[in-house]
Amino acid sequence: MDPTHLIPAPRSTHQVLPGALCPLDATTPLAAGPGTEPTARWLRATIGAATGLPLAPGAGHDTGAPGTDGAHGADSAGGVFLRTSPEVERKLGPEGYRLVADGHTVRIDGGGPAGVFWGAQTLRQLLGPDAFRRAPIGPRETWTVPCGAIEDAPRFAWRGLMLDVARHFMPKGDLLAYIDLMAAHKLNVLHLHLTDDQGWRLEIRRYPRLTEVGAWRERTKLGHRASPLWDERPHGGYYTQDDIREIVAYAAARYITVVPEIDMPGHSQAAIAAYPELGNTDVIDTASLGVWTTWGINPNVLSPTDTTLRFYENVLDEVLELFPGTFVHLGGDECPREQWRASATARARVRELGLTSVDELQGWLLGHFGRWLAERGRRLIGWDEILEGGALEAGLPQGAAVSSWRGYAGGIAAARAGHDVVMCPEQQVYLDHRQAPGDDEPVPIGYVRTLEDVYRFEPVPPQLTGADAERVLGAQANVWTEVMEDRRRVDYQTFPRLAAFAETAWSSLPPPPERDFESFQERMTAHYARLDALGVEYRPPGGPRPWQRRPGVSGRPIDGSPPIV
């Protein structure tokens, strides 16, 4: 079996019958063993829709002995056969799979239901780019799969994508489309950044003003915060609780866990605009605050009062009802302390708690919610600042995990302190950063991070070894949307780099100096055709298309300011 077209690269491939093809046609049955029914439904709804093949349920799907390498009992009649296999689980883990295509059958054995699903994603790639369309493009009676065998399993359990829907709201349909794109790349954690200064995107029934007020801003800064330009139209939107239930269920059917982020104590002006008592009312007139319209680090932070604690406990009660996953992200990054230093209320809280300074209030607050979550069987995860300001001394639970975004240092410190880590350093995997140094990159903020740069990202730094290295749960690519006003811009920044990231998170690759980028580029030739079929408006290898370029003259931004580096 030719592995050169598969992304992420599989662990091993074997050509059973070189050059031979396994046909699928209107008579091909699809038989699903226990626990694999969700994947069977996905195959019929997705591959069936693209190919026009009915993939009718097969009878007697699995009479072979569980846990053996023997053929399925009904395979002699041909078809597509799905099952879970204890033997595959022992060898490859619950997300591993074995895909075998001979002259008349395709068999996918998964270590667990998720493994079967990832094997189905590989089958889709083997069928060719037209299998990624939503309907057949012409009469085609037979589809073929190259004969061979694949054994595959992920390197990391956490293969994540963070979508910032707070800065620019992503409508539900676009978000569901991104879940499908994640599944196509074998990513399994969607981190939704739901709240920030510029918008609150989650309905909380106890506090309706969070969306009545906090989900809408009067206007929006165009480009970087130094720009003098504005989009004077109001911007906003939010997900109802039923929307969230739909999103979570849609993701779960694709073996993707949704991790919500409710930011605190910084990045909270939208919440304060809705409920001014959450702010430092003895320092500023919080009643006059609106939802923030520009970008950067906002000085308006939550007040460290019992009112704030009870408010966010009530918010999180509803969050836990909506998101059944283990982790809840509480932000914890970029929290200025100036208002606390000026606030008599905050200083009194410091004395009451026996802290040494207001700098420790953030650690105290996050420690409180970390324990609150732990008591309910959940785990706090936050940006690497959650280890600062006396967080460990204040009792941040050992079950808390860290998203290491300011390089690797936070993740290294967290792992050595006994915390699990998700590596997402901005220098490597912030996909809002520009993809090339050219003058035509749209709103060219941040570092230049090319497709090759992302491909050479290594989640486990050499400073971590043994048990410390095992605390790296995995990696995550982050898509912040300050300068991404719609799905087209998100597509441009995210792809094709997300394909490179997906391979680094899934595949067992050599260290970056030896990593074969040329092979990846060759496989990307086929993958671009898949992205085209999916309607993804990615950045082409040769540079942006004319309508993707930055407006301006002679390589200068439209606002006349230099690019941010």
C-alpha cells in the first residue's frame, strides 16, 4: 500500500498485493461490530454521500474469534467490515487501528471505537479526493482502495485545535465544519475560547445579560490595535445552550472532546460590562464600561470578592452541564494587577487571606476554582501563567494541567512540578501569525511561521525526560481571531499549516533535524486536492491568491503601520 498520499503519516504500511485494487460498488455491504455503529453511520453519511454508494448494512458482520488476526467470518462475501479488537488495543492502544484491504474486502479493526473511526478517516483518503465532496460529481459505478495493510496509532492523546470564537464570532455552521476538518486530520480536542474582553459567546441562563450585553460590541478595530481604522458595524453572536449540546454531540460522534474556556481573572471586560459588580468598583466606574472594541491586554480585571466567586461558580455549574469532558479551561493569562494595587477591597482581601501581595490573588482565585472543579470530578487547565503569583503555594490542585504558550519554559516547569502539559508555544503553533515574510500577507502580525516551521515543531523538549516527558499530554495549535473576521480568513491562516501540525501530533516522526519535510510536501500535493474538495480556502504554496492579499500600497499595511514582529 502506497503511504505517500496519507496525512498524517501512518506508523507502518505493507503492500499485500502490489498494484492490486479492492473495488467498492453499489452491492458492497458495510457491517459494523459492537461499538462501531457511530463510525458506520459516519461512513454512510459522509463517504456514502460523496460516492453515491449505499453501503447497506451487512449481515453476520463478525463471526471470527475476538482478539485474533483471523478474517471476519462474513468477509468471504466481500464488503467493508468494522470491529473493535482487544489484540489491536494491546498492540496499538484504544485509538490505534489496523486497516487491511485485499481483493474483495476492507477490514478496519480498532483498539476501541475511536480507533475504528480513525481507520475510517484513512479509508476516505485512500478512496481519493472526490470522497471528500458532499455529493457525487458524475456517474461512477466502482470505487477502489489500494490493496495492502496499515497499522497506525497516535503519538499523543491530546491533539488539539483552539478556536477563538470570542474575538470574532464563528457561526455554528462554520464551527461544525471545523469539527469535520479536525476529524479529517485525526485531531481530537477542540478548545473553544468562549469569553474575552471583546465578547461572551455562551448562553448562561442564570445570567442573561452575559449574552444580552456581553455578546455584542459597538464596533471593531480593523487590523492590529495600532491601526486607526474601524469597522463601525456592531459585531457579536453567541451559542445557545442547545447549540452547545449540538456542537458537543456532533464532536463526540467524531471522537472529538470539546474543552470550554471561560477566561478569568483577566480578559473579562465583556462579563464586567454585563455585570459591573464583577469589576473593581472602588477604582473605576465599571457601570460605564462596554464590551471592548479593540485588541491587546485590557486593564479591567475581576474583583477578588465573594461576589465574583459565587458568580463564576454559578456560571461553571451550567458549563459542567453542557460540556461532559474532564477538562475546563479557565484562562488565567495576561492579568494586569494595577487595579488590584489601587483597590482597597483587593488589598483587604490580601490581608484576610494572609497573602504577601496582590500578585498572589490570581493564584488564590485559580486555586479556588481548581479545587471547586476537582470536587466535581473535573480538572482545571489554564495558560502557563496559572503557575505564577503563588498558585502552587495557594494550593493549585495537582490535577491541574498547563497550556504552555509562552514558549516551552512554562511547560517544562509545570511538568517538573508534577502537572500535565499541553504544548502550544506561540513561536511554533500560533496560526494567526503570518505564514511568509512577503508584503502581500494579510495583516502580517507575529512571527513568520511557514508550513515547514510548523512541520518541524516538536512537542516534547529535550529538557524533559522520563516521567517528566510523559506528562506532555500532547500538543495544540491555536487560532486567535483578532484579525480574522470570517471563515475565509480563518481558513487562510489555518490551512495548510494545520495539516503539518496534525502530523506532528499524530505520527511518530524523527527529531526535527531529521524530519522529512520533502516527503510531507509530496504528500501535500494530494492533500491540497482533498482540501479543495472540502471547500477550504487555504493559502496556496506559491502565496496568497489575489483576493487573499493584504490591501495597501508598496507592501505597507493599509493603516501605514509596520508589521508586528
